[in-house]
Amino acid sequence: MQHQARKRFGQNFLVDQNIIERIVRSINPLPGERLVEIGPGLGALTCPLLQQAGELDVIELDRDIIPKLSLNCGRLGKLRVHQSDVLDFDFGQLASGRNLRIVGNLPYNISTPIIFHLVEHAHLILDMHFMLQKEVVERLAAQPGGSEYGRLTIMAQLHFAITPLFLVPPQAFNPQPKVESAIVRLVPHATPPCELHSHETFAGLVRQAFSQRRKTLHNTLRNLCNDNMIRQAGIDPGQRAQELSLLQFARLSNLLHDTSGDKTTKADGEIG
């Protein structure tokens, strides 16, 4: 069944069969696993995933596309459709003793908020495979010092090992997006990469540090800690947030929490 892509839902349907097969091979779904697909659309990935795994939960916001998805894929296995905004969805209801394998061609206009939402459910997740805008994948996998390195990088790498897999050209979609895409794998760390005394303090510190990324830590963190505390963590107050490693942020966060209590703000800053 045909469906007119809706811009407000960020719909770009994957149509390249070679790319679809390559994604499915990368995921390697097996019977008995708890697979969850975000934004299944008309079922380009849904059908082969369901055929290999035998069961699949999908989260779809567009209620008009759901009957077409069910018609295209429902006969291939046990398809459970959850009509919901993924940003409001509680992934805990799906775990049921099995860690989740989450996949999806994420709407590019809300891909970063979706990843931040999934960070909150990292303890329920076995792995995730996403189609994202290439620039978002570069931000996820970035290293300190580059322009791509930011709040998303830090918060994602705190919870997940991140592996960019391969690029996907605009021609693989209908309608074609104006940007290049990429497939990325995110796997929760078996052992945390650093010890945190307070996740809330850490998240607030990182948010504040990147709120004005062109300014130095002396300026961006002045409401949280003074230059002496920054130096005590082994960091130059003249540095900018994008120059600090995850471990440096963790060291400063722990010092801030232990010596000053949690003074981190909850004001939103830029995600970059």
C-alpha cells in the first residue's frame, strides 16, 4: 500500500534493498530476542526483522500508516504496534526480563532528543542500531577538540560504546533527504568508563559547560565552581568544554559534588 510521506513526522522511507539487507545483517536478529523498532513506516526494515526474529514491537506515531504497516508485515510474525510518540514512550514496559535490541530510521528532526530519552533506559538495552544524519553520527563518535564534540557526545559515550558502521546516500530513500545518512551501533558499557558520585551533578555540569561553547570554563562554570576547583581537577580554566575528555568531566563533577553539594543548574543549554 502506498503512503504519502509526511514532513511533520520527518518521514523518508528507505527503499534501497541492498542497504536494507546490509542493515539487517549488521543487526543480526535472532529468534527469542526482544526487538523494538522506532518509526517503522511502511515496514522496509520491519518485514525482514520480523521474518528473522519471529516477533517485533514497533513504536509509530502516524496512526494512518499503521494499517498499511500491518498489512505489509503482519503475516510474517508476531507484530505488536504501539501508537505513541517515542519521546513519551516508557521502554521499561517492554523489557520483561529480556534486554531490548532497539533499531530504527530515526526522524532526523528529533533524533538527538530520542537518544537523550534512550540514555535514561540504557540499563534495559542490549544494543541499538540507528539510521541517523551523518553529522549526528559524527557527533556521537567524536573525540575531544573537534567541532562535532559536544554534550551529546559526552552523554552518549558515558553510557554506550559507539561504532559508526557505514554511510547511506540520499538516493536510498523516497523522498530523498537533503543530507547524507549513516548507520551507527550503540552498545551499553559492560563496565562504566568512569565512576560518578552523582549522575545529576555530572549531567548538569556538562549541560552548563556546553551552554556557551565558545567561552572558556572560567566563564561558563562561574556559577558552579571557581577556578581553583577547576585547577584542582587537573583542568585549565582557560580551556573550553570541547577540549575536555569524559574522564576530565567526571573528575570535576565528582569534586564539585563532594565539596560543594549539587549546585548544578537545570536550565537548558544548547545540545551541541
